[in-house]
Amino acid sequence: MTSFLTHRARVHDAQLPLHRRHSALRTCLTVFAPYGLRATYHHLTLSAAIPRRLEADPDALARAVEELHEARVLWLVRAEEYAVQRRSEKQAGRRAVPNPRPWWLRSWWESPERAWFEDPFRHPSL
């Protein structure tokens, strides 16, 4: 499986046909979709103003993938901070994860607002 950054570069590659760039954006979403795939894609279509006909605004794909990339960078930083925190807690003898677990560790079925996975028009209040 190729990485998020590889597909991000493909979205920016103006030499590729638009449908391939759009496919690369969708692959980025399979790697990182903080609201769930459909809701995150819906959010990106609104925020980056992705038109139905990609030829009308091909730069919208780049705007969308950059927004997704920025969110992923923030998430990775927070995940690393959490990993450092958990290592120190484990060394101190606290093995159990606090309940409720942080939102980035929850599975979709554990989320109290899991409806956003079923309804792409409902976005979480994060």
C-alpha cells in the first residue's frame, strides 16, 4: 500500500488526468479520514469547493488535499504526544487507558456521535 504523501503528490501532479488526481485524493481519504470517509469527503467538497465537473476548477483537488494534510499533521503530532504520555504512565505503573478514551483512539462504534459516519451531511463538533 502506498503512503498518504505519495498520493498527496499525485493530487498535485498537473501531468496526470483529473480522474487520476481525484482517485489519489480518495486514496488519501482511505488513509486518513477523521470524520469517516463519506463525511470527511463531504467536508472537503464544501471547504475546497470541489465542483461536480473537475474541469471547472482542477485546483480544488489541491486545496482539498492540503486541508486534509494539515489536519493529518496536527493529528500525528497529537498522537505522538499521546504515545509519549502513555509510555511515561506505563513506566509509572498505570497500565489501563483512562475511560473514556481519547477520541482519536476510539473505534467508530464507541463514539457517542457515530451518526456522522452514516450521514455525510452531519459533521462532528470537534
